[in-house]
Amino acid sequence: MTYLLNTLDPVVFDAIGLAGFGLYVLNYTLLTFRKLQSEQVVYFVLNGMAAVLVLIGLTSSFNLASAMIQIFWVGISLVAVVVRLRNRATNAPSLGL
């Protein structure tokens, strides 16, 4: 695995990081124009995916502070998704059987 990462051109990692940036911008734009709500699971999934992509992009040009921010976003996004899915399951109407 390390060999594969070392043989890839750093431009590939930059492109992946830029895709993460694009997801962040898309997510925030959708939120701003109310096409997406911050309570929706998809909002946190997109945020988490963006953070993962930026974190991958950081492997070619590492920055500890940026990596810590991305790790935080991945973690908090996972927590938010789990909380919302649990709430959805808890608040689901019962069949009354």
C-alpha cells in the first residue's frame, strides 16, 4: 500500500483535495440557498466526505493543523449521522400490532 501511495503523482492527491474543497463549497452553497437543511443526514455525509478527500489530499503536502481540522470534521460528521439515524428510528411510527 505504501509503495502504491509513493508511486502516485502528487498532482493526484492535489486533485483529490480539491474535490474535497468542491464538496465543502457545494454543501455550504446548497445550505445557503435552502436546497439542503443542516438537520438532514446528507448534509453531514457530504461534510464528512469532503473532509476525507481533503485529508487524503494532505498526504502529499502534510499540514498538521489542517489534518487535525479534517479529522475533527470526519468525527463530528459521523456522530451527527449516527444521532440523526437513531432519532429517525426512535421517532418512526409503530405499526401498532
